[in-house]
Amino acid sequence: MASEFLVDSQLRLEFLQGMDLDGNPIYKTKTFNNLKTTATPENIQNVALAIANLQQHELMRVQRTNNYDIVAG
């Protein structure tokens, strides 16, 4: 049976940059590597809001990306 092991995490913030000529939203992202794998959703949200307060554009989405190693067991 295979097992998975959490290797690393990333924090991705998506900001509303503005609108294009057709009125569709333009989003820009900022990605932060080496997020602690033990960080809780509350910790991540607090950090995301702190970073967003330093930005010019409105924060639209906070995402966490986890990467796993899969090994045969």
C-alpha cells in the first residue's frame, strides 16, 4: 500500500488588479514558498490579511498548495 508524506506548502494570494476593456476582472497573484507545513488555516488567514494590508489592490483569494511525496509501503 502506498503512503503520502507532506513535503512542502505554498501560500498563494490573488489580488484584483482592475478591469480589462471588456469589463472582465484582471487578477494578479503573489506566491510565497516554504510555508510551514504545520501552519493552521487561521495562521495562514492572519498572515494573508497582514500582507494584503500592505498591498494597493484588493485581496480576492487565499490558497494553500501542498506537495506530497508518494512512496510504496
